[in-house]
Amino acid sequence: MVYKKREVLACMLLLALAGAACAPSRVSQPESPGIHGYALDKSAISPASPLDAGGEAEARSDDRMIVRMAQLSLIVQDAEESLSQIKAIVSEMDGYVSDTRLWRQDEQLRGSVTVRVPTESLDDALTQFKALSVRVESESSSSEDVTEEYTDLGARLRNLEATEQELLELLTTVREKTGKAEDVLAVHRELTSIRGQIEQLKGRMQYLEKTSSLAAVTIELVPDALTRPISVGGWQPAGTLANALRSLLRTLQSVADAAIWVVFYVLPVAAVLLIPFVVAWLIWRARKKGKRVAKA
């Protein structure tokens, strides 16, 4: 009797996993708020997430999801003031600043900032950022189409949700018919694994939605004083200083090379060559001392 019960349980598990293949038609009709028509625990999803509505994620997968990025290098009068203005522009566009960095170079303050603005406002934001500069040193942009990945994630999510539903039904059946702890735990382990995969897919989909709706812009702020050469009447002290430093470095390099040769080559060779003379001098001195002692 126990053997038959285990055989029936194994057959039900196989039927549950096989039912995932035809699940999309079964779960396409929404019964309650959730992802793709399946009721989920909303505590695992943020209230503002697009995944809270059944057909919304389906609609987003039909559109092109483009992740846009841009890089600017701006020559500005004052890096700190320009940074404050950039933050104000981003705030007006309902974006946010994700990273800022300020440091000094030749007593001038430089900066770097990474911001995120709504994708539809990216061109307007770039225009306003460039208007803050004396001139634009460099500008580049890139984009990535993640539509295919998002659509694939949605299909995998629907299949996993269907499998989860089948396992829940199977768990209820096992509890009612067998009630054995090992059978219930076996189904529960499969259910836990499926739910973990579902959460991973939802997290990735939310990340793609966020990055496609907010474009990333990295801006380098270079003070204008660092880019202008100092010159008076044709004289460029900056160039003269650079030449002097190069000459000094070459001289120091030559001195260091000579010192290395003296310490590691000349002195050892000289020591070896002087050994016979030192020995001869010591012998001569010893004999001379011996004669003086004899005479005394």
C-alpha cells in the first residue's frame, strides 16, 4: 500500500512539471492583481512596481526597451558651482544623482558626477548641461536594446508561475491523501526552488525597467584655468618649467645610474684588484717591525 502511494505521488509530480509547458494559456486570464494574471504576494513587490498589474508587464514587453547612456567632458569656470547647477537641473527633471567626486589638481577643483534622468528628457538634459560650460571637450553616447531579454524573462516567469500553481495544487493533494511528512517536504522543496527562481526573474525585470526608463549621464568637470597655458608676450613659463623638469629628471637619472655602477661594479672590482697589494703591504710591515724588535 505504501509503495502504491509513493508511485501515485511520483506520477503527480511528473504531471505537475509537464503541465508547465502548456501553462501560458491557462494563466493568461487574470484572476487577481499580480504578474501576468497570477496572484502573488504583494509584500515581495514594491507598491510602485509595474509588475503589480497583470497586463502592464505584457504591454511593456511589446515596446522597445532601450538603455541609454551618455558621457560629457565639460570645461567650466567653477567646478563646484557647475556641480550645484547640474544637481538643480536633475532635480527639476525628477532624476537623481548617483555619484559625485571632487578633487584638487594644481590648486584647482575638478569634479565628476553621474546622474540619472528620464530617458525621454535625456536630450534636453544634455543641452542644459552643455550650456553650463565654457566649451565641450568631448561628448559620447551609447544605447543597448534589452527588449529581447525582457520578453524572454516574461515568458520564463509565466512558465514558472504556472509550475508554482501546479505544485501548490499537488501539495494540497498530498496533504489530503497521504499526509506523510517526507512527501510533503519533497513537494515543498520543489516549490521553494521555483519561488526563488521567480523572485530572481522579477528582480531582473524590474532592473531592466528602471534602467530603460532612466538614462545615465557621466559628466567630467574641468576648470578652464587648467586648460589655458600661461604666456606673457610670447613667453610661456609653463613650457619652460616642463623643459627644466625634464632636464632635471634626466640629470638625476644619470647620477643614479653612475652611483649604481660605482657601488655594484667599480667598488667590487677595485677591492679584488687591491687584495694582493694589501697583503704585500701587510707582509712588508710585519717584517719591518720584526727587524726593529731584533735590533732592540
